[in-house]
Amino acid sequence: MSTTIGRVSRFSVVGVFNTLFNFLVLNFCYYKLGVNKIVANIIATSLALLISFVLNRKFVFAHKGNWRHQFMLFALITVAGSLILNNSIYAASVFLLKSASVGISHALNSIVNLQPTFILINGSAIIATLFSMVWNYNWYHRVVFRGGGDAAKTLED
């Protein structure tokens, strides 16, 4: 049980780091480069894929199997989760939050000055990221890095 808790904790730390990186790239692409919202999200997610594989393989699951095979599975699962699931939920969230983002922006204006567009793209990304994290952990644990439980225990010793 403690191995599972440790693995989920490490996955959460990697997820937070990767999410922050993803948000940094997303906002840079959208605000500095002028890329549209969906394309900016695809770019951010793709770059985060590379960092996520290394951190999950070494830090979360401590797996030493064939990295090429693992990366193919990891990329397939992450692409399916991130580019299909994540972007579908992101697009739906943009649609659902569009009217709410103005109200949220006005409500938060006394604390911080956030534009409705900032709330819209980042709120949608948060919702999509939460769905993707559950998807990814389950697939990584059960398919990509299965059998890595013994190696993961060494991180906790």
C-alpha cells in the first residue's frame, strides 16, 4: 500500500511540475507568439510529453525496461489522452466557460487583474488536465511501466 501511495505522490509531483511547464508554454505561445488557443495547447502538450516520459520513467515508476518500447506506448497513451481527451475536454470547457469567464474576471478584479481570456484558456486547461491525469496514471501504471513495482520500492527505501 505504501508503494502505491508513494508512486501516486511522485506522479502528483511530476504532474504539478509538468502542468506548470505546460501552462508556461501555453501562455507563451498564446500571449507572446500569437498562436491560437487550440494550437498553443497542442504545442504545450507535445513539449510536456518529452519531459513527462523521462520523469515518469525515472522518478515515478523507476522502471528500467526497454525505453524505446516504453516511449512508444507512453507516447501513444499520452497522445490519445492529451491530444484527443485533453483537447476535447479543453474545447468543451472553453465553450462552457466562455460566459462565466467574464463574471469570474469581474469577481477577481478586486484581488488581481485577470482578463476573461486568461481565465478562459487557463480554466479550460485546468479542467482538461485533471481528466488527463487520471487517464495517464492508470494507463502508465497498467501498460507502460507494468512490472516496475519492485524498482519503485527502491525509491522509498
